[in-house]
Amino acid sequence: MVFTAKDKAAILVEALPYIQEFYGKTIVIKYGGNAMINEDLKEKVMQDVALMKYVGIRPVIVHGGGPEITGFLKKVGKKSSFVAGLRVTDAETVEIAEMVLDGKVNSEIVNLLNHRGVRAVGLSGKDANLICAQKKLATVYDGDEKKKVDIGYVGAVEQVNVALIEDLLDQDYVPVIAPIGVGKNGESYNINADYVAAEIAGALNAEKLLLLTDVEGIYKDFTDKSSFISTLHMQEARDYIKSGIIQGGMIPKVEACLTSLEKGTGKTHIIDGRLDHSIILEIFTSQGIGTQVVR
């Protein structure tokens, strides 16, 4: 498709009210999935964040890195194992996870943004006690009996100290945050990035939380594309989890949306990061993409 100059002008005009609405507002992006692995998609995400910054939005990025951690563990001869979707994380694994997330993934994102003229700063949740964490036990079922299982250095967010993030935003930087938390004895915890993004968005009273995924959004019946849900209210989301309409890997994402809304975020969005410029499509167009979970 070839766009004329008139078409391009119409696109910019459509974006104008959204630029005005979100000017000066904080939007938290959970960056993960294929958009972190595919080089072309990675480029598009960085362009989207740069555009947000240049039109006056205050983006904050929280990133994952599961495939990179798995790949590095394989290189050193460690097999990855999971319980209830959570990585079993012994002392050596959390050390590797911290090294990969902080040293490789985080620094790469910061470098890509800096290269586009965006002043980005990489943070670990351990910096200035940004993310205080406690051990998270996995929930497993033995028949009808529910059990809690210790899977090592896997954490849950206990507290977010956002003063550092707010200072960086006020100084015109884009914070890029790795989901590593610190325990009360200084130990490191690997934390699900969806939950970290939710807690940070809530603590910042962000305008929006965007969760990039590898699916289009939420369906009542995933085999029926006509059952796509564009807007989901909080109570509906809870009911859908209980009834099994929302299941598997979508549960933690929806739970993250609910947590974020409960703690002060304006709106939350689950969007398909496999689409080119998915962030821009969600923020700056009237139709948007994905599923929004709202109050």
C-alpha cells in the first residue's frame, strides 16, 4: 500500500488528540516476548518509545528476558525447569539471571534508545532498593489438594520505592528496569516482569500500563476469532479467570492488569507485540489494538 502525502497528514491529525491527552503523562511498558527477540520488531519498539518521548510522554520500560536466561543456562550446562509456570531458581540460576537481565538485556535496550537520541538509564530493582521483594512460593495441585512449593530465589514484589524513577523522569530520562528484586538480607530475587511492571505502574499512578505479548489479546473462545474481547472490566476479568475462560499464560498478565488498576493506574492494555509499531497503534489511534482491562 502506498500512502499519499494527504494520507500521511490524516494519520498525524488522527494522532493529535491523543498526543494532547497524554502529553506529560507516564506510561509503563512491559517489554517482552517476540518483540525482544525479533530484530525488526525490536527496532520498531525502540522507534515507538522514541516517538512517545519526543511528543512529551514519559515512558518507563520494564523488560523480561526468559529466553535469554534459558539460553545462557543451556550454555553452562544447566537445564531449565518450571513449576506452575515459574522457573525453579537456585543460587547459581539467580546469579545467572541477574547477570543476563542486568548486564545483557538491560544494557542493550538502553544502548538502542540512546542511539536514537533518547536519554535512557538502566536500573535493576536492587538499585536504591527500588524493588523490595520476598520469596514467592509456587502453587501446585495434588488432586484436589493445593500445595505451596519452594522453588528458590523467585520473588514477589513487597514494595516499590519509586522516588528514583520519578527523579529520572523529571530529569527527562527514560528508566529501563530489570525485574530483579532485593530481599531483606540483600539476596536477589528473579520476579515475573508482568508483576513488576504492574506494581511500578500502580506506584507511579501511571496513565497506562501496556503489556506486550505474543497473542492478539483475550478471547472468550480462543478457537473462535469472532469472540475477541476489546474491553474487559475488572469484575469480568476475575470471573473469567475463575471460570477458565482466561487460562494458562494469560492469567498472570490479567492479574497484573488487575493489580495495576487497583493500585492507581488509569488503564491497562494487553497488546500484540508481534505487530509492527504496536505501541503507537494502541496509544495514538482511535481503534487501537489488543484488549484493554479497565475499572
